[in-house]
Amino acid sequence: MTTVQDIRDRTGDDPITMLTAYDTPTARIADEAGIDILLVGDSMGNAVMGYDSTLPVTVDDVASRTGAVARGTADALVVADMPFLSYGADEADAVENAGRLIREAGADAVKLECGPHTVGLTERLVNLGIPVMAHVGLTPQRINQLGLEQQGATAEAAAEIESLAETHQTAGAFSVVLEHVPDEVAADITAALSMPTIGIGAGDATDGQVLVVTDVLGLSENVPPFAEQFGDVAAEMRSAIEGYRDAVVDGSFPGDD
Ligand code: KIV
Ligand code: NA
């Protein structure tokens, strides 16, 4: 069993592998493949729910899919994303929503897209026994303000991101996702922090990497420039489904026996 403590100590030469998952069979395969952390990301909105952003994803959506992932996982740490507006407005609601993802759905930790407003919340959740993974740089829940642009391109912006990561470390976060920031910024932040950094579009100096599973598998329609496709599962699915359809149409399925 991978624990939050295992991950907190994994800085340096033994890269952390993190991948999103949204369903039981995918979680089982990723877990058996030795992925350290399964993230039930709000990227489910784009990846498997047909939305064009993460904003419509609800706590019910994340809870349902976290349950499915947790039931397929034996070894990996399961981290559930707190979706848009499920935190940051009212602290009691945020605690209740995070609690649902842990208590009902079976997540081991939650992830928050960070701002100055999530420092106190991180401390509160950690004090209550809910481990927190921070997320800085590009935070797609702010798509209407940031777009999907790289963040931290100027020295001031980079310093702000680093300081946000540091305040969340002090508040008790056990790790941080750095999304779509320049490689040197990710390297500087990784050197400055004692908790591990997990990068996406952040170069190779971070303590780990994360990707969206549909991008890795070749199931995504729109792939960000920093993602990498490691297979063509869409072609396999098309071939299996067409094979089934053709066999019914031509009468070869079901056969006599
Ligand atoms: O929702 C997600 O998949 C994420 C990762 C890209 C870090 O937040
Ligand atoms: Na996310």
C-alpha cells in the first residue's frame, strides 16, 4: 500500500508516477502496472464526460468515479480532485465535500487548485486528517481568467507560484502538482521545497510526472502540447466494436455453439 508518508518522502532520484483514472478497469490495470498515484482528476470533464472544460464537474461526479477507482485499486494512493466551487467559498462546505470524497468514496487524499484562499483550508483539512495535494501553475478551474496558457513566464509570476507552493507546504500539504510552467521554474521550485513536486508540462526536474490517462492511451480528441501518447487504444476499441457489429450483421455471431 502506497501511503501519503511514502509519497512525502519521495524527493530525488526515484520518480513518482501519477496517472488519472476514472473507472474500475482502468484503475486495476494502472495499479497492476505499478503506478504510484491514481488521480481521479476533474479532467474527467474533458476526458470522459464530453464537456469542454472541468467547470461542470460536480462533487457527485468525482465521488462516484473515486469509488469506482478505489474499488479497482490495491496498491496505489488514490487522490480525488476537489471540483470547481466545491471549496474556497465556504469552509464548512469545503470540509464536508472533502470528507465525502474520503469517507464515502474511499480516496486517500484530496487535491486543490491553489490560491491565497486555500492556505487556511489546507491547514484545516490536514488538521482534520484529510491529506492535501496542492496544485499550482496552470489551474484549469480558472480557465475563464487564465485560458490554458503556460504560467510563471515572468520572474514575478514565477516567484508568486513558488511562494504559493511554499505556503501550502507550511500549511501541511504532502506534495504539489506543477502544471504548465517553464522547466527552470519547476526546477527552482523543486529545489526550494522539501515536499515532492509532480509535473505536467513542467520539464524533467520535478520529483514525479502526471498525465491524463486518455491522452496516454490515445483516446483523447484534444491533446495538450505537453502530453505524450503511449498507445492507440482507440484503434483497438474500434476494431473490437466493428468486429462485433460485423459478426452480428453477417450472422457469424452467435455461432451454433
Ligand atoms: O484533473 C487532472 O487530471 C489534473 C492533472 C492534470 C494534474 O489535475
Ligand atoms: Na484537475
